Amino acid sequence: MTVDFQEAVRDEAALRSALADADIAPMLMVLVQLTGDLDILEEVAPHIHGAWSFLEAVPEPLKQKVRDRLVAALKAQATTGRPPPPLPPPDMLQRMMSAGVGQTVPEEYIPLLVEETRLGAEDPRRVRWQRDPATLPLRDFKVVVIGAGFAGLCTGIRLKEMGIPFEILEKNDAVGGTWLENDYPGCAVDTPNHFFSFSFNPNPGWSRHFSGRDEIRAYIESGFDKYGVRQHVRLGAEVTGAESTRPLRAGASHSAGAIAGRRPSSATPSSPRSASSTSPPFRRSRDCPASVARPSTRRAGTAAWTSGASGWRWSARARARCRPAPPSRRK
Ligand SMILES: Cc1cc2nc3c(=O)[nH]c(=O)nc-3n(C[C@H](O)[C@H](O)[C@H](O)COP(=O)(O)OP(=O)(O)OC[C@H]3O[C@@H](n4cnc5c(N)ncnc54)[C@H](O)[C@@H]3O)c2cc1C
């Protein structure tokens, strides 16, 4: 239990006032998880008809019952200093989730939802090595990540966890990606922010359910510092093309703009197995015309294209060409 939690619960009037504004479904889930009380779940569930708060019709006295019990449960939790309850078993989670969204959540969704929401104590997306990393030549495996938005940050965090050297090339003069570039009035997410954030880095301080651009940008910015990724970012470096030095691995995908490969032995490889001899059909990306300008810099290594695609894939050995971006890019 954190000090923040203890303090939040100590002031019962403030707690009750906050709960008076809270949606019934999340309150119910917290209550059931803290107490294991499935009776209250069954009592409230028939009044919840969908995932959105406007789809519930829980009578006020029943809501108050949930609030009162939740206050008691939270205070008990704070005073005993017990650790948070463990992840409920899958059948109980299924009942809870089904009640929360007003329809049966199929059994096969449960592992996905546990992973997405990081309900368990462990980060389910942490890297799991199949072999002892100490036996792998990780330092010889350099990754070039293109783009310092959400996906580039996440990729950097995971690479750091893995101990793999990397550099993030970003054409803009600041990190943030789309949340840097868009600043029109009212610019905001349309996914509730508690979902639109990393499962391993929740932010209990979102000021709104659908936060504005400045707040989201600040969240990304702080992630670069918190996880020590900022020093791996080279700003003002626009990737202008990529060449494969190896054929694409069978079945690997590059259509989302992901390019990847292992570092050749030198920064500007002279191997005859160069791009022209293998020439995988890299698609031109809207963000990276494949044949612009002569490269001023070469970065050889694995490249992960992160632009606009919240993911990255391995495909082939590659060299990325980049050049300094025009100085007009905004901060
Ligand atoms: C107004 C708005 C609201 C949105 N709301 C939601 C929402 O509610 N829910 C949701 O899921 N998604 C939403 N999105 C989508 C949003 O784009 C993604 O959620 C996410 O931010 C994308 O992150 P990314 O890192 O994949 O791409 P980006 O944020 O686009 O980052 C890509 C980075 O790559 C850099 N780059 C591109 N090409 C090159 C190059 N050649 N060389 C070097 N650097 C390069 C770019 O400068 C950029 O910094 C919204 C988008 C906008 C614009």
C-alpha cells in the first residue's frame, strides 16, 4: 500500500465526495476484488446494460450501498496495511468483467484483458528470454528505431530492458510524435486515458477521462526521462531510406513499414550481399519516401519503423539512411 493510498483513504469525507462522482461499474469491481463478495456483484449486475456509464440504471439506494461498503473496504485495507489482493481467478474475473460491461465476456478474452490492463502483479509483456541472455552477443546487436512517439518510446524501453544497444532517430526537434505535431484547439484522445497509456506506467493523475494533447504529450515526455530513453534519442534526424542487406525472412511482414536486421560488421558494409543484390520490396511509407536525397549519415543495424504503427517487427538486415531534418521543425 502506498502512502498516497493511505492519505486518500484517511479523509473519509473527501473519499465519499470522490466516490459520489465515480462510475458504478469500476466501484463495483474494486469492491468485489477487495472483498471477494460475489453477492453484491449479482445484485448490481442486472442494472448494468453496457460498457458506458450512461448505459447503467442502478437505483440510487443500491449505488449508495456499494459506496458505503467500498468506503469500509478501503479503510480496512488502509488500516491493516495488507498488500493489494491477488488477481482473482479466471472464472471470477469473467463474472466481474461481464457484470462491468453488461454482457457476457467470452472466456477466451480473459487472458487478453488481464494482459492489456496489467491486472496481475507482473508485467505480462516483459521480455522473456528463451535462452540465457548472458550467453547471447547482445552488445553486437544494434537497433535503430525510427520515430520518438509512443511506439518508439515503448520500443526503447523494452530494448533497454533487454540490454540491447539502440538509437532512436526522430525527424522532429522534440519527442512526442503525433502529440507534438497536433496542437489544434480541443485536440484530445477519444480513448479514455486510463487505456491510452502504457500498462506498465499508469497515470493516476489524468485530469480528465479524455485528456488533452498537452497532458498526453507531457506523459510521453516524462516516459523518456523515467525510463532513461531520452539519451538514446537523436532529434532532427530524418530517415530518408532503408536498404536491406539480407532477404526478408520468410513470412516476415514489412507492410506496416517495419524494417529490421542485424548489424553488419561495419557501419557502411561493403558486403556484396547489399541492397541492390537482394532488394526486398520495401514499401514506400508516407512518412519516409524511399529515395530522397543523398544520405548524409548511415545507421546500420536493426531498424524498427514505429511511425503510426503501434508495433514493430523483425524482418531483414538493413541499413537506414538519414539526414539532418530541416531546422524549421518545431519543438
Ligand atoms: C488528434 C489525435 C487523436 C488520437 N486519438 C487516439 C485515441 O484516442 N486512441 C488511439 O488509440 N489512438 C489515437 N490517435 C492515434 C495516435 O497516432 C496513436 O495512438 C499513437 O500516438 C501513435 O504513436 P506512434 O509512435 O505509433 O506514431 P507517431 O506518434 O506518429 O510517431 C511517429 C514518429 O516518427 C517520426 N518519424 C516519421 N517518419 C520519420 C523519418 N523518416 N525519420 C525520422 N523520424 C520519423 C515522427 O516525427 C514521429 O515523431 C490519435 C491521433 C491524433 C492525431
